[in-house]
Amino acid sequence: MPVASGPVLIVEDDADIREALQGYLELQGFAVRVAGNGKEALEHLETPPRPALILLDMALPVMDGHRVLTARKASEALAEVPVVILSAGMAAMHPRDRAVYAANYDVAAFLKKPVEPRRLLETVERYALKSAGVQPGTSP
């Protein structure tokens, strides 16, 4: 069972996708919290425990993913939380543009929707367990 420093925060406005991601990651042993928009995501980020990883959709109601990243960047504590963008649009960007965006907002990785479950799990393990100081595939 994975040991992360906190839950995985899934920020996704599509309830079907959100529930599928949550169910899959929970079956893999991860604690999960969910938010349906950027404002809810920031509320979760202000409430302990701090997530080990944020899976962030960019096209969100109320507050989009870009504004979530901007708020995260402004907070020293939140800036340490790895972010994986899960978005069809961002993944379609030119690789150079994606690299610049990732560098500016400290984005760990991009996953394209629909995401292949094995790729999702590998990415979540890599970044959520890394933030806990655990190497994937090893025991703490």
C-alpha cells in the first residue's frame, strides 16, 4: 500500500471523471480528496492535511486551473505540493510551450485526458510518494 505524506487532491469539474479517478486511486491505496472547481481546491489546500499531490484540470468553473496555480505559486507552503495537470488542452500544447508553462508554474507533469490508468498510477506514485520521501516500489 502506498504511503504518501497526504491525500491526492483531484480537482475536476466533471463528476464522472472525478469519481472514476477517485475510485481508481483509492483502490490503489491512496487517500483522496476531491474538488469540483478551483475555489474548492484552494479551500482544501488551506485545510490540513496538506495534499501529497494535486491532479488539476485546467478548464474549471468558478476559478480555473491557471488561477489555482497562480495562488499556489504565491504561497510558500503550497508551492511545495507537486501538481500534475490532467487536461486535454494543455497536453495538446507544443512541447516547448508546455515546458515554459511547467517551469513558470512548477508543474511536475502533464497527462492528457482520457488518461490511461497505468500511466496515471505511475505518475501519481512518482510524485505523491516522492513528496513523502519514499521511492515508488519500495517500503518506507
